Amino acid sequence: MKKYALVGTGGRSGLFLTAIARDYRQEGRLVAFCDSNQTRMDYANAMIGEFEHQSVPTYKADEFDKMIAETRPDFVIVTSIDRTHHHYIVRAMELGCDVISEKPMTIDEEKCQEIIDAVAHTGRSLRVTFNYRYEPHHSKILELIAANIIGEVYSVHFEWLLNTEHGADYFRRWHRNKRNSGGLLVHKSTHHFDLVNFWLNSEPETVYAQGDLRFYGKANAEERGVTEFYNRSHGSEAAANDPFALLMKDSKQLTSLYLNAEHEDGYYRDKSVFDDGINIEDTLGVIVRYKSKAIMTYSLNAYLP
């Protein structure tokens, strides 16, 4: 029976909590939650309670070391915002825990190196959850390539079309700030780059990339003739007629996780995708040469139908 503590009880934590509390309850149990927001931790406890898992103690972000000392987890699951991943991964390993982290592992080269160094000097393990590998059609592609059905791969074209439901959501929340997420090439595209590494059994040797913010943001909307703007959807009359607005009051989960939690930290989950303050790209192109000599052209656009 393995013990798990989880840090970051926002939307990404739900799959992990459900898996442990319901699907793998014979193999593991949760022992603690850590977050900067008590309302979200209370919601996490309510969620696992639906599966008859007992409530667990909660710790604020500055009590992370105390949580490890008092609950002694075998694993720490990191589902906090991306810019904090390295802090919790490194500290958990220093305190004797193995780690399971949401992707991306972190947002830049320096933080990545900190994590690699921590794995080396602590001897602990880190698993980053690139779950795309395990979708049946992705696994099948690997089988076909490995069986030499199509021969050696010289060229890959990978085109990802994020729509205006999924794609827009990155521009409403903390991801819109590159200091939080590293941008979509880090936060989203790491899934795709991992898949190609997996399929080719190779790693990038040379990478060239460009990107820009062409659709979202206030300046782009103004160029298209938009004249009515709002800061966030909740309580806004203008948002009522905006197909890009997120109406949290219509979702029990979003209300519980974010709307009811705003009074603690002032985090707004429903910012307008057409206001100022967005500094990540929505239009991206990449060329990669792999050690196997294969070449990939890659594009990601975040505003498709």
C-alpha cells in the first residue's frame, strides 16, 4: 500500500485523486493535500469522500516540508502551476520521496537542470505523466514503426489544431502568462514532442522555432473591429453574448474549484481571451532535426473551428 501526497488541487488534480481513491484503492491511499487555497483543498477532500476515501489533512504551500514530515508519503504528486513544478519536485526528492509530476516537467532549461541534478544526487525517481503515449492509436503507431512496416522514418509532419473551445482556454487562465507556463510550445506541445521521440526512438539535435500572438489579445481583436471588451466573464453583461466567454456559474466543478475560491487568492479562472496581459503565442511553427537524421515540421494553432 503506497502513500501519496498531492500538491496543487486545481483542475489537473482530479484524474489523480479519482484514480487513487476509486480505481486503485487496494494499492494506494492519499495522505495529504497541499495548496495555496484552502477552498480548493476542501473541494478535493469532498471529491475523494464520494469514493468513501477518508479526508486527509491539508497544508498551505509554505507548509510543504511540514506535510512531508508529518505524513511521510512514498510519492508526491505535483499538479501545481508549471512554474512551481521544479520547487516541489526537487524538495520532495530531497526529503526522501519519489515524485510523479504533471507535464511539462518545468518551464525552462535552468529549472530542468535543477531537477536532473536533484535526481542524480538524491537517487529518487521522477515520472512525468506524458499520457498521450498510452492512447491505443499512438501505441499502434509505435508498433508499426518498430516492426519496420513502413521502413525507416525520414520525415515527420505534425500539425496540431487546437479549437476555439480547448485552445481558447489557455488564454483565459494562468497559462496566458509565459512566466507561469513557458508558453504553448512548453505546456501543450511537449506532449507532441514526446510522442515523436517515442515513435522515432530518437531525440532532437537541432530545433528552430517561431511564434506570434495573432488571434487572441485585445490588440488583435481591435484590428478585427471589436469595440466591446470586458476583463472577466463573471458578472459581465458583455460576456453574455461572447462565445469565447467561460461562465463558471454553469459548472458545479468550476464554481467549487475557482469561483468560490476567489476570495482567498484573487485568481480569476474566466479572464477574457481578448484583453491585455496575454504574452504567449497562439500561432507556432517548428523545424526539428533528430539524431536519427529524421526531420520534422510542426505547427500548432490555438484558434481553429
